[in-house]
Amino acid sequence: MQHCIATVSLSGTLPEKLEAIAAAGFQGVEIFENDLLYFDGSPRDVRRLCQELGLQIMLFQPFRDFEGCRRDRLQHNLERAERKFELMHELGTDRILVCSNVQPDVIRDNAVLADDLHQLAELAARHEVLVGYEALAWGQHVNSYRQVWDIVKTVDHPNLGVILDSFHTLSIKDDLSRLTEIPGDKIVFLQLADAPILNMDVLEWSRHFRCFPGQGEFDLPAFLGPILQSGYQGPLSLEIFNDGFRAAPTGGTAADGRRGLLYLEESTRARLAASAEPSAAAVLPQLFVPAPQPQYDGVEFLEFAVDEAAASRLARWFGKLGFAHAGQHKSKSVNLYRQGGINLILNSEPDSFAHAFFVAHGPSLCASAFRVNDSAQALQRAKQYRARSFESRVGPNERQIPAVRAPDGSLQYLVDPGADGSSIYQSDFDMLPGAAGKQGLLTGIDHFALGLPEETMDAWMLFFRAVYGFKAENEHVLPDPYGLVKSRVLHSPDGSIRIPLNISENRNTAIARSVSTYRGSGVQHIAFATDDIFAAVAAARESGVPLLEIPRNYYDDLAARFDLPDEFVASLAAANILYDRDAQGGEMLHVYTAQFEDRFFFELLQRRAGYQQYGAANVAVRLAAQAQSRARQQARSNWYD
Amino acid sequence: MQHCIATVSLSGTLPEKLEAIAAAGFQGVEIFENDLLYFDGSPRDVRRLCQELGLQIMLFQPFRDFEGCRRDRLQHNLERAERKFELMHELGTDRILVCSNVQPDVIRDNAVLADDLHQLAELAARHEVLVGYEALAWGQHVNSYRQVWDIVKTVDHPNLGVILDSFHTLSIKDDLSRLTEIPGDKIVFLQLADAPILNMDVLEWSRHFRCFPGQGEFDLPAFLGPILQSGYQGPLSLEIFNDGFRAAPTGGTAADGRRGLLYLEESTRARLAASAEPSAAAVLPQLFVPAPQPQYDGVEFLEFAVDEAAASRLARWFGKLGFAHAGQHKSKSVNLYRQGGINLILNSEPDSFAHAFFVAHGPSLCASAFRVNDSAQALQRAKQYRARSFESRVGPNERQIPAVRAPDGSLQYLVDPGADGSSIYQSDFDMLPGAAGKQGLLTGIDHFALGLPEETMDAWMLFFRAVYGFKAENEHVLPDPYGLVKSRVLHSPDGSIRIPLNISENRNTAIARSVSTYRGSGVQHIAFATDDIFAAVAAARESGVPLLEIPRNYYDDLAARFDLPDEFVASLAAANILYDRDAQGGEMLHVYTAQFEDRFFFELLQRRAGYQQYGAANVAVRLAAQAQSRARQQARSNWYD
């Protein structure tokens, strides 16, 4: 389908917005009136600029407080409309959005509203434009598309139709059953916005918290499906008022918007494909259908960008945590460390992607690899969702692994079992005596958490949902001693890959300082699964891994909260193990290491009896303990020396 | 009265919080349980630390979800309480806050709740502690102090009383009439929080948007007055959950909290003093009473910190705007410029306060002077509100003008007519032939606007309300092309001094870039009043002042919006004058200059027919025009060369 976006959705000046919209591949644009008012050029200049960029101006908006106004204002309002119609000719667009009147003195009589809109439609006919009437969720009298449709039916004029907007309908939990009543050709335009579910004033919610499809929590396919079934074939258009987008780089936001519409098409297609109605089947060919989502089987490896010195320091951490040096790359300064099913790679190859990453961000996670059933298909899907792919230089007989750029520029490799059953390491690495890896106490990567610049969370959400089909869990708000942190987990549908994403709006939290030091996102911690946390802690201590010390008061409270045997609490306290229990009796026992150079840390974690969370209740004590230990740590020499 | 604050109100580790609380002059502290849990030391360590700091631990809080729980949990809950009572002994405090149960399965039977609380009170009696029962606004069954009081009366136990919290009562617009029913000695504790009026979920509102008295919009005297009348003589305590405070420097926040409680005492005293009830009069002696608020008579002068080069550049701007060089300081490199009633000072004296300000912030407004009826009294009041005063070095026969440090460290001079009727300039300046100043087209300082770091807005609000008795107008949210800007005006009660304060949460707005470049707050623009805007614009153009060019589209829309004669709109457009009209027909006509070195700009402004606003509707077009002209301006040579 054709894609369109309102200029108000993006930051910048009008020319900056239009260029970004064209670059993202939209076919059209809604000109938001204020963007035109503030533009230092004529409407014809805007028309010319759009033409040069290959953009069609699909809508001019909004026209406010027209219908049902004080009777002595009607003539003025019609003259005001006529000025806008003339302006639309200069812009070269034939559609205008009229939103329902929000003035307290509006006349609450549908016959009067219909009569006013009939006059407007007559005027529109003379100017050869189409008026679309839209219900604002906070309209004074008209606030539902159902009222709008009743009035438009009454007026019954070829130059008047309906404009639908998902926010105004879904925010008030409006009855969707009458959407199919509206014939597609009476829908002048269709605006789409997602949003987080917030229990707040709907006007404020709309003005500040809208987001792109796939970034929020609305059931947009339930809205779009019936509209398409009724025969609407016009563009899908984004109208997003979002404080973050107003301030974010224009190009990236526009690209996200495009991806959001593609994702919405795929989601809606899936919903309609499951329907038995012939009108649903008829719509399917119009809708975007990318390659299917991969099936996942956990994290194949994590790769760190380091230099020689950092490689040696980090390798010592790995050793103390029970990893064996399992392989050495045949042609590059790249080494593999292994324990159980966990593969960790240190990449200090000069003149490589990893090196560039190291120069920009210091020692950091530069790549992760997901095990998928079909890597070619997974890559195809990613490209269809406009993700950038990456091809590394490979030596002779080395294997090219498909890779995608994450929103922060790091890599996500897609690794499948391969036709010949060979591992990806066999072709590229000289495997060492310890190649099988220790069958140690750590069995797998439970999750790895990233710290992000706060304004990028929405982009990551959409990227993982669309490109990979991941699911997002609920957000947690957690107190760092120096501000609040927001955390949200993305996981593959089977749960084998879990990635908590953390942001902070406050400058001095650990997350924000890390983002600032790293100059961008970066790994915050890596959690290794174990089947015996007490043994794992004992082994780690034995080999000299420093663990984060947990205040004794935490354990006193734990005993009061969970009614645990005193000996058990004492054993937790002795090992600095944190504890959580869910409502079903599932338990999590976990311990944190000290920080690797104030950058990231490791977690050892045991889940019992089906516990599925991440111990959010313990994050605050961890953050406080980290803050308290930071000064001490900095004063001490590094523990591995 | 005694002042107290909950540790949760501040950022930092527990020792950092306690030190800041003591330094701000509080007598006591509420220990928020999580701060204790996360603290790397025992409860006795906390007790010792507080003793060293001269702080009394006045309350331990909170104890949750106790009463009306599932019957098989009651015994566990009592044991849980007993552990906390023991902990309170170690802390050395005898009061605990029990907040109303929020669990969905709470038993909704006041007899059961009373019975549970009776058991708790009996246990408390054995441990010699007092339990205060508080209604959370989102309590599952108990959510009003009125229910709490009914239950506490039923229990009728010396170890059980009521805890009142202004947020929980005012947020739900609860009936205040029963506050006086509660005898003062049954009020175990009193928590005070202000908040902006937000139409949102009350739990979210409470957790993120509370603020100190004088920073929000609650009518706190209406809450506190009756409580004092009923005989409560315990401490006034702040319990503030605020995302900004969690991230702000600890010491400054604590000092603001103290100022807020003093302000609340003064405001409540004023309310009670107006009451005829004897119980109101009886309370007055307990309450803070500072020197009265000054009467104002406009801005006496504005002073800029500059070096010699910047002084010369800015002096040329003043000249072109019609100012005369009116005086030269007798002993310092300080010059006075004058037009009508406007005095502008350029201070390039080395080794002075202004010089330090210039070094830190570049060319900037370092001082403003308010005309008051009694400067000594005004200074006394400021000191009573814990503002820092400032004494400049003066030469022989020079006059010492009382001054106060604003929240950003700039100065606010307090100038009164003086006993001998001499002007403040006569003693310090050699007045020049133009000393009378031009009787030009600019007649006064209408307002001067500051750009602030976003997290400092609350502090400025409280400072101006408490120290100066200024009033705050409603906040406006305005779109900059690169993010949103929030603007709020403070004005003296008579309206003769008006100071719009602007903040932005987004990094790339003009305000945020200025704050970042300036390293702190700074003047954004100065608006000069005129009685003839067209003549003022003509004169400014004549002398070569560059005005901000306004897009023609703005004027096309203006004509449509306001139904103005075409010739009038054309004359506005020709002069780049912006126009606004209020509902009463008051009009504002105003024009902006280009930026002085991308720092600040000037506004020429005419108010007609009682217009009292600031043309907020025109700010967006100004911001867009400034963004569009920035690139052009940077390319051009400076206009004054």
C-alpha cells in the first residue's frame, strides 16, 4: 500500500522533514499547517520541493472548530475555509482534514452540524477539493467515528467523507464494529498511530505519547483490518505527536515510521489471513508479506570489541569464571572462549569492524549471534524490513555469516545449523585442546542486558518486533540512587533469547553515565545460567572473582518478606546471593560480579520451578550496592592484578 | 515548628542524604525503608550517623499491606511487624507508618481492619512504639483519612493514631471538613507534599510528580490550617517522590525543601490570621513569620557581564536601539546606558563578580535590580528564607546596594528610593551629558526571559514565591523545531516585574543549546515596551537593527484567524510584526531582533487595551524563524561591522 506521514511527526525545518520522508521511501506527505506557516517560502515552493523529492502532498491539515460554531461566526469560518482551499491549490493537494469542534459553545445538534458541513462540502466542490471529517477523542460533542459517519451519511455529498485515526478510536476504547459500515470510497484518509497504554488525560496522551505502529500497545490490526475489508485503498498515513520524535534526528525517525507501517501491514495481513470472511481474503494481496520470522535456538555467541590489552584483561575474567580458551582464528586476532553451551569471542583484529567499534566505544559488545533455523531467510526478512546487512571480509575457506546492523550499529549474526552440520568455528578457527569447552557450572546465556540512550528505546522495540518477531515484556521503573531507570525485556517467541533494554532520563544514573562514557548504547551485563548457584558462587570465589557485596539489611528484610528458613537466608547472605519468588512459587537466585572496568558486569543466575522474570525487585539493591562500591573499587587496584 | 524530611525525597546514598538534610537545617528525618535496606551498614550505624549530624529519626516507613489481609497471613504479618519494631529500636525511633492495604484481596470490613490494627497496637505497646495509620489515595478499600480516622477511633488504643499526608487527601479532592475532628495527639505524624494539578492516574502522579510546598498548585494552607487548629504540634515532614529530585544534587534539593516548609508556614499563618476562630489565633505564635513582602515598582536596571570587546559590541546594539551612554562608573569599568525609564549596565570590571560570571558564562545577564519600597526589609526577608546575600566591594563614597543570589548565582539587587531621594547612580557614576537618557520610543522593560536547565525550574518557582512573593502564571508548552519548550511566567503582584522562565527537556532546542553553551541559565531575551510599535520598528530599521524575518505564510493565516483588515495585515507583514489578540480584545504587537551572538535577543512590544499575556501563540513561529535564520546568520558577517 502507499505510505504517507504527517510533517508534524518529525523534528526539524520543513525542508529537513521532507528530505527525510523521501529518503525513507514514503510516497506521500501530510502537510501540517504550522509547518507551512513557519516555512520561509511560499506554498508553491513547498509543492516544488515535494515534486523534486518525488513526494505527493496527500493531505493538508488540520482545519479546526468549523461546524456548529456560533451562528455569527459561520460565514467567517467559510471564508477561512475558502482561503485554505486556495492555499491547497497552490500546494497541489485536494484533501483537507476537518477535525471535530472542541469549543465549549459548540451547537450540540447533529442537524446543524450536517448543515454546516453541507455548506462546506458545496464550497469544496466549487474548489474541487475533498473534505474529510474526523472525530477528535476530546471533541466537545463529536468524539467518535460513529458520530462522524452518521453525520457524513446525512450530508451525503460527494465532496465530504470520513477521516479515521486509530488513536482517536482506540484511545477511548471505541466500539469497532461499525468500521465496516463505511464504504472505502467514503474514507477520505486514514491516519495511524500506536501508543503506550497510559491512564491519563486523552488530549495530553495524544499530544505527547503517540508512537509508530509496533512501538506501542494498541491493537492496530483490529482497527485497520475492517477498514481494508470495507474497500479502503488509499494510503496508510502516520500522524504522530511524540515529544521524543520532535527532538530526535529526522532521518532515523522517518525510517522507523516506514518500518512501522510495513510491520502493521504484516500484522494486519496475519490477522486477516486467519479470518474466514471473503472480504478479508480479498485484501491480502495488497499487504506486505516478508519472509517468515525465524525460529530461534538461543544465543550462539557474544563478541567483544577489544584491543590487545583489554583482550588479555577480559580473557582473565573469562578464565576465572570457568571458560576455556577454545579456539584461535586462522587469519585474525580473534579468540574463542567456551564453557558448556556458551561461546564468547574477543576480537582485537586491527582494521576490522570490531576495531572501529572499539575506537568509538571502548571495550564493548560489538556483536551477538542468534541461532536460527534458516539464516538466509532471516536475512531476507531483515532486508525487507529495511535493516542494513553487513558482510565481513573473510579469509580463504572462511565462512561468511549473514549479519544485520542493530539500531546502534552493532552486529547481529544469524547462524543456522548449516547443511553439512559443521560448526561455524571449524572453518575459521584453529581449535585448541580445550575446544570442547569446560563442562563447567555455567550452562548458557540466560540474557544479556543493554544500556541505551533514552531516546532510542522506541526504535529498538520496533526493530526487534519487526525484523526478528521478538516480544516485548512490561516496562519496569527502577530506582538508581541518582535517578530512575526504565527497563524492558525483549525475547524471542520461544524465550531462548532474552535481551533487557535499559534507559534512564537522568544524567547521573549508572546507565546514563555508561551511555555517555561509551558514546552510545552498550552491554550492561551478561547473565550466565547455572543449575547450582551455590556451587557456581563457591567456584567463582575460589578462583578470585569479586562478587558485589549485598548489604546485610537486605537479608533481614528478605526473611520478613518471604518467611524463609533462617539457615537458608544465612546461606544466601554468606554468598551475596539475591533472591526472588513469583506468585506461582518459582524462584530466582542470582549473584553479580564486580564491574569490568566500570563498564559491564556478569550475573550468575539459577531459575527454579519455572521462574520467568529477572529479579526486578532486586535491581534497586544492586544499583545502590554498585554506587556504594564504586568509590571503594576505584581506590583499590584491579582485582586481577 | 520542627521540620523533617523523608530520605526518599533526595538523591544519593543514605549518608549523602543525611548530611544534606542536616546542612539544610532540618531537625529530623524519616527513614524510608529501602534506603536502609540498601545501606551498607547496620541500623545502629544509621542511628549513630544521625546523632553525629544532630538529626532525630522521627519516623520509620512504610509498612505495607498489613490490615485486612488473608487470614492465614495475619500471623506472618504480625511477625513481620515485630521484626520492624525491633529494627526501630536499633534505629532509635518510636514511630512507624502503616499505609492502607492495596492488595485486591483485602477484606472490606472495617470491623476486621480495626481488629487487625488493634492486635498491631497491642504488639506496638509491648515494644513501646507508636503506629500511625495512613490512607493511600489508591488504597484498595481505605483511601481517605476519614476512613482511617473512623477505624482509629474504633480501635481506641494509645499506640495507634493517624498519619495525614497532604497528597493523599488533596489529590482526590477529599472533603477537608473532618480534619478538625482529629485531636492533635491522635496524629502520629504529618507528611506534606505539593504537586502540579495533573489529570492522570493518582498512583503515577504521586510516585513521580510530587514537589515541595510552593512548587506546585495544591492549596496546602487549607490542609495544614485545620490540623494545627486541632492541636497538632509535631513536626512538619516532607515526603516527596519526584523524578527530578531523585537525580538532582542532594544539597540543593534539601535546601529547597526547608524553604518550602518555611513558605508553607508563612502562607498558613496568613490564612489563619484572617480567620475569626480562637483556635486559629492560638496557632499563630508557632508559625514562621518573616519580614513582609516588598512592594515593587519595576526593574531598576539590568546588568551584563562582559569583557571589553563584548562591552563595545553590545554598546553598539544599545546605541542602535536608541539608548544613550548616560554614565561612567567612578572607580570601575562599568557603564550605564539609558532610554526612557530603562537602565542597562555593561560591567567589564576585571577582578569583579561580573568578571567571574563572564568567565564562567560568557557575555550574559549577571544581575537585575528590582525597585522596592524598603530594600533593608526586602533583604531581611530574603535572608529569613535562607537566600544568600551578596556584598560588593565599593569605592569611597559609593553606595552599597543590598543584593541576593538567585538560584543560578546571578544577583538580584534591591533598590529603594532612599531617604535623601538621590538616585543610586549619582554616588557611583560620573553622569555624562546624555545622563537623562533619550526620551526615545522605548519606555520600559516589559519583561526579561531566562533560559534554565530543566531540572532547576521548581527551585526558581519556590525562590521567587517565597523570597519575593511573586506569582506564577500557567505553563505553556511550545514547539521548537528541535523539541518542546516549557515556559512559565513569574511576576510581582503588581505586574511591574515579569520574568518568563523557559526550559526544555530536549537537547537541541534553542533553549537547551543556550543552557549548554552558557553552562547554566542565562537571559534569553529582553522585551522593551513601546507605545508605538510601528515607529519603533521604523527607527530600529533606520539605525540598522536587523529584525527577525517572519514567513509570509504567517500573515496569510493571521488574516484568516482574526478577520483583520488586509491593509493592517500588510503593514504588520511589512514590519515583521507579530500579532496576538486575547478574548477581551486586548492586543499585542511585537517584533524580535536578530540574536546577539547566538546568545540572546531583544523584543520590542506594544500592549493595547489591557493585553496581559506574552504572545505564546507566536513563539512557535519565532522559534522556527530563528532556526531557519541561524544558518544564514552564521554565514553573514555580524551586522554591526
